[in-house]
Amino acid sequence: MDVDANKLIIEALPFVLDGKANNPGRKFWHVRPTGDAQMDFALGDALGRQALNCLRKTEFSPLLGWVVGGMVSCGHFGPVEISFMDVIARAAIRGRGQ
């Protein structure tokens, strides 16, 4: 897959936010928790699955580090982030040894 196609796939992720003219740059973790733990766990699970699909399509491994850095930058690690990382960890465990 070419660079432009990868860029479009990454930009389409719902947790990636491209900056505006007055605030340029890209945020790789732009998620608002709902405040309902069950809903937030479900949201994190869905976002994690979307991230895995993106990683499979693009094979662009730095994305995961950028997302984790975005989580750190936002200063919040709750149910959404925990569930997201759980999806990634389970995929890594299943893929071990392959």
C-alpha cells in the first residue's frame, strides 16, 4: 500500500484529529469518555479493533506508539484507554510465535 493510501486510512480513524489553521498538527488520541464505564469500555474495544484493522492494512507500526503518546499527553487513562489497550494486548498475545 502506498504512503498516500496509508495516510488516508490513518486519518479516517475516529480517534485521530487533524489540527485546524489556528492549531496545526495531528492528535493521535482525541477521545471523550462518556462517563459511563460500560459504554467507555465498549468504546475502547471498538476503537482498539479499528486500530488493529488499520495496522493490518497499513503495516505502519509507529501508529501504535503515537496513539499511546497521545493517551499520555491527554493526561487521562480510564476505561476507554484500558479497553483499547486490552484489544491490542490480546491481539499481540494471539500473534505470538507466528
